[in-house]
Amino acid sequence: MSPLWLVLAAIAVWALIRLGRQGERAGRGHWRVTATLFSAVMIAGGVLALSKGSWVLGGGLTAAGLWLTVASRLRQTAPRAQGMSDGEARAILGVSADASKAEINTAWKRVMARAHPDHGGTEGLAARVNAARDHLLKR
């Protein structure tokens, strides 16, 4: 293999990693599928290179494929409620400073109807809305 192919493979891996680290979005599932397919090709290429005696290239491709498989499966952690300020929680739910529990729950239902992953939202956004509600109800 020429160095040109290695450079192109490195650019492809870099692009996939950048795409995947943009956060939980609607297209996040596509990133995982693409990364899984790409890592399978890298592992197969690594095994082929190892069978032909190219230990450095084969080991590198296999290791990179395994790393990409693991990295694409990691999920971002949900935001914590204690790290959120009152103002930020109110802004997320769109409630005033003197909102009652009923108003907070009503606002949560309204926002969650748009933010839930089953309705076109993302897991990260839904977790943030839940964290905002929990923060406001615990104060």
C-alpha cells in the first residue's frame, strides 16, 4: 500500500470522528451505522494485511477498526441537574421565576412533546429538559 492510501484512510477516520463528536442529534444513528461499516472494512483489511505478512499495517488497521467500533458505541452522558442554574432551567422550560409546580409540569410536557427522541428530538435534549424540570421542582 502506498502512503497516499494511508493518508486518505486517516482523513476518512478523522472525518468520521469529527462527525460523531458533534453531539447527539437526529443524524447520530447514521454516524454509528457508517462507523460500524467503516470499522468492519478496516478490520477486514487489517486481517488481510496480517495474512500477507504486513504486520505494522495489519496491526494498525485492526487496532484502528476496533477503536472506531468502540468509540462509535459510546454515548454522551446526560447533563446533571445540579450543574444547572435556576435561570438556565427556567429558560429551557420557558417558565417565570415564580412558576408553580403545575406550571412547571405543564411547560415540561409542552417542551418534551418536541424534544423527545420519538418525536424528532434527541436523547441529549430530552435529558436536558428532564434535568431542568427536576432542578426546578427540587428548589
